[in-house]
Amino acid sequence: MGKTTKKFETEVQQLLDLVIHSLYSNKEIFLRELISNASDAIDKVRFESHSNMELLEGNADWKIKLYADKEAGTLTISDNGIGMNMDEVAENIGTIAKSGTKNFMASLKEKNLADNPELIGQFGVGFYASFMVADKVILTTRKAGEKQFGCRWESTGDGSYTIEECEKETRGTDIVLHLKDEMKEFLEEWRIRAIVKKYSDYVQYPVVMDVTRSEPVKDQDGKVIEGGGTIDTTTEETLNSMKAIWTRPKSEITEEEYEEFYKHISHDYDKPLSTIHYSAEGVSEFKAIVYLPSHKPYDLFLRDHKKGVHLYVKRVYITDNCEALLPDYLRFIKGVVDSSDLPLNVSREILQEDVQIKRIQKSLVGKILSTLAEMKEKDFDTYLKFYEEFGPVLKEGVHFDFANREKIQDLLLYESSKTENGKYVSLKEYVERMPEAQKEIYFITGMSRASVENSPYMEVFRKKDFEVLYMTDPVDEWVVQAIHQYQEKHLKAIDRGDLELESEEEKKEAEAKKEEAKKEYAGVISFIQDTLKEQVKEVRLSSRLTESACCLVAEEMGLNANMEKILKSMNQ
Ligand code: ADP
Ligand code: MG
């Protein structure tokens, strides 16, 4: 069959025009796309060779090779993957049906990308990304096991392409990019290295390149010969680390490897506190390694804190800042998620709403919370270290993650009137050791243990031997608003509204006493009320104090003193 010229489908041409003419800010991603296709193609032949050894043609030395030819101005990406025959080239290249670009086209219509070219930079467009940097692309390919049917495809991206039979000795695909004049930087070794490192470091096949170095001429013993000049030696170097450690079985990964990987992705110099490595199957397929750091980063409470979970799709790097992967209250978690379900060309905007990402998030959050629960049970000391660093952030979850509220509640720890300094009680333990007569869970909020401990509100609780939780973290104010009750016991602030501490009999007795006292002290009370009328809402006789003469009480629905302090400090 001779050479045929075909027209691109209208949609493909539209896409190409956009790619070529729009301000595509992130041009380097073309290499990511082509390496990813090469890696997919190797995946395929590798998989199929399990049932048909002949496909290997004696070559199972999987490799993606890059050739930069400065004289010709070409960059070639060559793989020994499955390859394509004529029909497959016609079907896959030059149509929109097959490729991940479908996604792109969908959002093109939806979001009117044609009018907003700056948005396009956030997309990958698969094979067509080649045309961002090249004004001519030649693809030569030969399918595994079909030695006589090589195929050559060529296009300049303006309307049409040619396709013809050709000979190709080796299995796989070569893509030759004739780089545009202003894109010659992509022939530089350092540039190529950096891009491969950035986007394809964990591709599980070696991405290699011939590197030529001038070295001084040496004698037989390896000693440099003075005045002997230099000699060029060329070696094939592997540019990626291929360390997709999350794809390896847990049992084969050493502690050191987990640590090194943590340091690599987190830029933390310390060891992680704990590592969670797991894979999910079923509705959502992904692998994840996530770490609990051992200390909090300086910017944990700053608004633009970068979340630490990197997203990969089939071992290809997508982003290190996928907001949607974890809720805010787990923003301290570092790690990587590698999904098998997402398209490579997924954009940031799409990620925010993607159902697959939501599924991953749900699974990930569940796993992290159950790991924490287990750690709390079995390795309390480690849990405590975690809690002292990240407890205040985790608590935000009680407020914001309704679905997991109960699980998070059980992770909370508080000092209390019955713990020593620096020792904690959980809500569960608190309820377990409540005396029969106690009906509610009591807490007091404040700036520090010392300040709440000495509060006059505490007196009656000490007398009754009721435990009071010390909530001394600013975020606790929000926690208690969200929890309301635990195991059907209401959480009750001891400095807000009325407290029901007495039994029925005690109540009647107290009521009688109070009436009497009210009469007796009516004069004093109204005097105080008049004197303080600018400062307080009401002056009441109270049974809550046993040693102090008076105290300030907030209204049940009002802000308490601590909350007022917090809001003031936030300038509200
Ligand atoms: P996607 O990778 O999302 O499918 P692309 O535009 O990157 O979209 O590629 C389109 C199709 O072309 C691929 O699905 C694959 O069938 C084929 N293809 C591209 N590159 C190669 C390659 N190096 N080897 C074999 N097939 C390839
Ligand atoms: Mg692709």
C-alpha cells in the first residue's frame, strides 16, 4: 500500500489549532505524555507476552529511549512496547475517539476553553501535545509479532497527515519531533533530565539517553596522561529512579526505603512518625503510601499551606497539590496516591469535582482514621506524640467532617481535673468512670490548664467529685459546638447557663434555701445590680460556689469569657 494523505477529523484539527496557536504555558508536559504512552505500550506487551511469548521477539529489555539530535533539531522518543499496525495507527492517532483527549474536548465545550486559552495549560492532550513543541511529527511503529507490517505516520499539524507502510526492524514505536526553532531548549541534556525527573521519575521502566562526556585520556593504569588531550565517551544513562515503591509489595520494602521516600516527597529531614501503605480495590483502584510526620511544619496554620499528597495516575506524576485528595483537617499528611481509574489528562479543576477522587478521599480518610484509632489503642506513646503535634488540626475535623465525626471524637484526648499535668483522658474513658449520680459530661474552656484549674467554677465539681475536662486549645470552642453529646451524654460547659448537679431531694432542699436566701439578700443583690448595670446583664444568687464569693457566668447561648478572648485576639 502506498502513501495516503488523510484529513484530521474536525475535532482533532480544532484541538491541534488550540495546542499550536494558544498560549500553552506548560509546554514541557509533551514529554510526560509521550513517555507515558511509551510506558503504557510496554505495559501492554508485557502483559500480553504472558500468554504469548513470541511477542517478545527475544527482547524483554524494557526501555524508553530519548535521542536528542542537535544537528537535525530532532528529539526522538523510542519504546519497545506493543507498537501499532496500520489500522491501529489510523484508529488511535488522528481521531479523538480513542485518546484521553476526549476528556479535554468535553471540557473544551463545557468551559469554553477556546475563549480562555490560559486554562488550556492545565490540560494534557496526549499524543497531540507533540505539536506544542514540534512543527513536524513522524511516528514509526511496528506491532509486536507482526514483523512485516511497519507503519509510518507524519503530520505538520495543519489539517492532514500521511500514513504509509514501512519497514521497521524492531518492535515498538519511535516518535521523531522536529522541534520548532524556539523550542530547541528541549534538546539540552539538563532540560530533558529535569523534565524526566519531575514528571516521570516513578515510571517503572528506565527512561534512558546517550550521554557523551569528554574525559582526559588515561593510561593503562587509569592515570591521566599529562597533555594527552581528551576523548569522548558515550554511555547510556538512566534518567529516572523508577522507584515507584508504592507498587511494590510491603514485605519487600525496608524501613529505610520508606523513610527515604518520605524525605524525598516531604522535604522533611526527620523520619516520619508512622507509615501507611495500602492498595484499594473494587469501586476505586489505587495504591497509596501516606505518612504521619513527626512534627508540624511551620506553615500548618497559614492559609496557603500546601497539602502534601502527590497524585499519580498509573505511575505518572500529575500534581503535588491535589487539594481534593484529603480534607483540610488532614493537611499535615504527606504521601502519594496512584490511581488506575483517572485519565492522565485530568485537570486541576476536574480533580476538585471528580467522583473518583472523592472515592479515593473517602477511602483514604477512613484508612488514616482507623490507623490512628489503632495506634491509640496499641501504641499510645506514639499516638500521644502525634496528638501533641497535630491534635489541634485533627479537631477541626469534628467540626467539618460530619460523616466521620464519631471516629474523630474517639481520637480526642483532654487533660482533666482527674489527670496529672500532661496526662490525658479520652471521652470514652471519661464516660466509663463517671459516677452514677453524674448525668452529663462537664468541661471548661480556657487558655491554659492553670487558668481553668483555679477557676471558681471548679469548686462545686471538686466537692462532688465530678471530673471536668480541661479544653485549653482555641479550636476546642468549635469542637464542643459540634459534638453536643457523646454516648448520649450531653457535653456541658461548667461556665455557661444553669447546671443540674443535684438529685431531686437535694434540689428541693436547695430551692427552699435559695428562696430564703433570696429574701435575705434581695437588698444586696439589687444594690450590686444597680452598681454594675453597665457591666453585667443580671446578678443572680447562685448555689454553684462553695468558697468564692462571686463569679461571672455566661448565658447558655452566649459567648463565654474564653470565646470572647479568642474572638478579640482574632480582631472580630
Ligand atoms: P491516551 O494515552 O490517553 O489513550 P494519547 O493521545 O496519548 O491518549 O494516545 C492515543 C492512543 O495512541 C493510545 O491510547 C494508544 O493506543 C496509541 N499510542 C500512543 N502512543 C503509543 C505508543 N508509543 N505505542 C503504542 N501505542 C501508542
Ligand atoms: Mg497518553
